[in-house]
Amino acid sequence: MSATIQSATMQSAREHFMLASDVKGHKVVNKNAEDLGKIDDYMVDLETGRIAYAVLSFGGFLGMGDKLFAIPWSAFTIQLFENELRIVLGVDKEVLKEAQGFDKSQLPLSYANLSTVYHYYGYKPYWQTGN
């Protein structure tokens, strides 16, 4: 495969796929490019194979005192911006500040708790959508 075709193929793949290891620890911004923290982890639904939610670390100073938040995976978009991947959370910073955080020992969340999270952010739980 020529270098040009390989480069075009890699570019196309980057627009559709991302290594799971690149998601964890990745910086998250909102639509206004304000820093909202980073992806601390994410949960995979073992029955469906879908990413159920991301665990966002937000609100501390220099990594100290960060609160953890469960965020519906569907609330995120991943964009290629100036040749850099950007994870954008479609939630206002004030909504995030008012959200109920949790301790890492509470992971994973139950469907009941996760349903509350999805509704807080205005999303229908993925297991109720039929997708």
C-alpha cells in the first residue's frame, strides 16, 4: 500500500475509531472549549457490549478533590479538531457543577442509579431505546 493511501486510510480510521486506552485520561471540554475535567474511566454493559457511561473526574484543583460523575456516553461527541481528537461533553458547566457526584467505591452503578443519571442529563437510558 502506498504511503498516500495508507495515510488516507489511517485518517479515515481516526475519524471512526479510537483506542479505548486513549479515551481514559483524555481531557473533556464543553462546546465553549471550557475544561470540564477528564475521563477517569468508563463502564461497558456486559450484556450489550455498549459503553454505558463515562466516569468524569471534575472540580478539583491539580487533581486533588476531584468529584466523579457518571455521564451517559451518548452525551459525548468525539471530534477531530486541528488534527487532534477532542472529547466534547454536550452539557453546560453549571449543570455539571450541580450534578450528584459519587465515590469510586460506588462503581459500577445499578440500572436504577444510572437511570437517574441519564434523566438528569436529559437522555433516555440506552437500554430503553431499543438501539
